[in-house]
Amino acid sequence: MLNAVKRALIVIFGVVLQFGFAIVIRLFFYKYIGIITLIYSVLSILIVLGILKESTRLSNDLPWVILILIFPIFGTILLITLGKNYSRNKLLKNIFLYEKKYNDYLVQDEKIKKDVENKKLDNIKYIINRTNYFVSTNNDITYYNFGEKFYPELLKELKKAEKFIFMEYFIINEGTMWNGILDILKEKAEKGVDVRIMYDDMGSIAMLSTNYAKKLAEFKIKCIPFNKLSPFRGIFMNNRDHRKITIIDGKVAFSGGVNLSDEYININSKLGVWKDNGIKIVGDAIWNLTIMFLNLWNANVDEDKDITVFKHDFIVKENKGYVIPYGVAPLHKDLIGEDVYINMINSAKDYLYIMTPYLIIDTDIVNSLCRAAKRGVDVRIIVPGIPDKKVVYTQTTSFFKVLYDSGVKIYKFTKGFVHSKVFLSDNIRAVVGTINMDYRSLYLHFENGIYMEEVSEIEKIYKDFENTFKDCKKLNEKDVKAGFLKSLWQAILRLFAPLF
């Protein structure tokens, strides 16, 4: 709620300043209106040219261009407030420095890398080449198709903790789910287990008190509210920690779409059935997730001098398929989250299935989806039947017609809300993680995904899709059409995509 209020205030302030400035000029400087208008226009054009010169994703930057040309002051304020300019932010600098430092601990097994190259597993090669995360084959993967199936397994593994528990989540909300976890964490911390919690301050702002970290400290639980809200922190307020990670003794890890709040396990959900997923990893791939967590943690508190104590060495078994957890961060030049999705789309041959709560995408993804459908790939996208944010859902529906006309099939989950973020293609490869198909996840947030190829658990993901399709309505031509006024409203909302 505070997030929405803050963004609304920015917009209102910008509009007032824009028109206030215009009125002042016309009242007191009317004699020089021609010169002022010329300067005004030249400055706007210079800012736009600067954006275009640096742009690698023009459809992403186009809203800024239009806003600045129409409303120079308002658009510039938004760009400064919400755009990518991190040079003066201390926390982001620390994150960047620790990421570079910890890259030395991410060592790729050369034999596995050679196998990937020989088998031409190009999607994996991209992640290896453009990030420092390594791919491994020594992993057991378990996929959970609902949060309420994921939760008991999480509790069971937490009870086994002997050394440390790391938990990083966008949302923590007091209730049945969190209380069940917290009881275990209190017990473990009392016994000397190193328990660390990191939650996003904005994501949990309506759920937790401002002194919640101190409250947990009373139970010997270390806690960091990530990127704590402050009126003086400026642009970095827009970059949130949207990851969902639990690591226990380096022996088992969990991720997926599930936050730590009751609706994620279908308790008191106001949106009907809450469709989400979780994933458990036992194996070498856990180290990638551990590094992600320690990067953000130590950028805040600089606690760990030797992080190798958190690494567990697993007995090497036969190849169980390729697994590579990867992190996404707004400080990266490459849009890793989007690129992995586009690579999945482009490599699909028979089918591509997607679950996503939001569909606010740029022309790169739109065109890739359309091309895939046109070349005969069975492209299906599952979106919520009951949306959580109506304005955002209106933006989602604005993409339906162009996708439908190209042969992409849109399915609405009639039972409720879809929060899963899953890509699956050809029963060979899948991505499960936290990365929504929207502006914020793809460009602004800290996220994580788990890419899998030739992993047996992919069959279970396929069955999850097949079962979910049965609870969906497949949209027809009439469903995807929008009248003139709705189309106009959708177009206007596209301009403000960075705000949603």
C-alpha cells in the first residue's frame, strides 16, 4: 500500500510541478515565452537522445522518451527517481563489490562445461557465459505444484538444521505459515544454530512493524530488512529484493514463487485458489543460492570473513540432468531474467508452456512469443482468473490480442490467482523461480531463477501444467478484443509501465 501511495505522490508532484512551472512562465516571463519554449524543447530532445544512445532495449525505454517529450519536467523527475542510476548508492556499491569478490567462489566443473558445449545446450551456455553461476549435475530436485504441499516439507527440513538457516523473502507476514516457521527458528537459534532472516522492507511494510528485526533479535535470530525505506534514499527505493530462498546447512535449499504468508498456502486467500509452486534442491547447485544470499547479507553487515564454512560437499553421483540457479540484479547490464526467458522461447520446438501472474512485456518478448507460435510451436500462457491488482491486470490484457492473432493460446485460471513463475518446453527444459513477466521483475528487482535441463522432475512440471489447463478457460477471439475506450486506457497504462 505504501509503495502505491509513494508512486502516486511522485506522479502527482510531477504533474503539479509541470503545470505550475508552465503557469509561472506565462505569468511572469510571457515576453520570453518563445526563447523559453525553445530551450525547453532542446533540453527535452537532449535527454531523449541520451536515452536512445544508451538504449539496448528500446521498447523498455520508449515510455521514458514519450513522457519526457510530452512532459519534460514530470518525465525527467520520474526518470531520476525510478530510472537506473545507481552511482551514488552505498548499498548497491557494496552489493556490486561483494558480487565481484564472491565470483572467485563460483567454480565451474570443466568436464560438465565441456559436456554442455558438446551437447549444444545453448541456454545453459548463455547463463554460464553471462553470469558467474555454475551448472552442476549432482542434484536431486523436487517440484511442488502448490504452496500447501511445499510448506510441510520446508518445516521438516528446518527441524533438521544443525549449523545454519538462511532465509531471504520478499514478503513475511505474521500468521499460520510464518508462526509455524518462527517457532522452529526460535528453537534452533536458542541451540546455537546461525539463523538469518532477510525480508524486503517494502514488500513486508504492511505486515511487519518497523522494529521487527529487533523483535527477532530477542530470540537470537539475526534479521535484515533489505533496502529499508527512507525518504532520503532516492532511486534505490524502487529496487526491491523479490527473491525467495531458504538454505539449511548447505545440504538442502528451497525456492520458487512462495512467500511466507498464509495466502501462499491457501489459508484465507481472498483471490480464490492461490496457484503457486516451490522447488527443493539437494546437491551442488545449492552453492549458487548460498552465494546469492551471502552477497546481499554481507553488503549490509559485512559479517563473514570465510564463506566456505557454509559449503557442503556432496558425494558425486551419476548425471541427473543439468541445474543452474542464477541471480538477477538491477546493476547488471545484461537483462539476465528476460534473456533466459527469450532463449527458452526461441529454443522451443514442440511446445512452450508458461505460468505468470503478470504479463507486462516488451517487444522483444512479444515478438519472440509470436514467432514461436508462427513456426508451429504450441505456445500457451496461463494467467490469473482473479487478479490481485486490477490496473496491472488491465496492462496484462492489453497484450492478449497481438499474441492471440499470432497463434499464442491464452488460458485464464478460473479457480483463482496464479502466482507461479514457470517456463517449460519440450519436456526437456524448465525455469522455476521468482521472476515475473513484468517490468519490475525483468528490469528493477533482485530475483532468482532455477534453470533445469534433462532433469527427471520436469515430467512432474509437465503434469502440473496439464492439470492446471483443466481448471482454465481458453480465451477466444471475442475474449481478447477490447473496445475503443479500453484500448485507449491500455495504451495510456503502457506509458506508466515503470510504475507498476
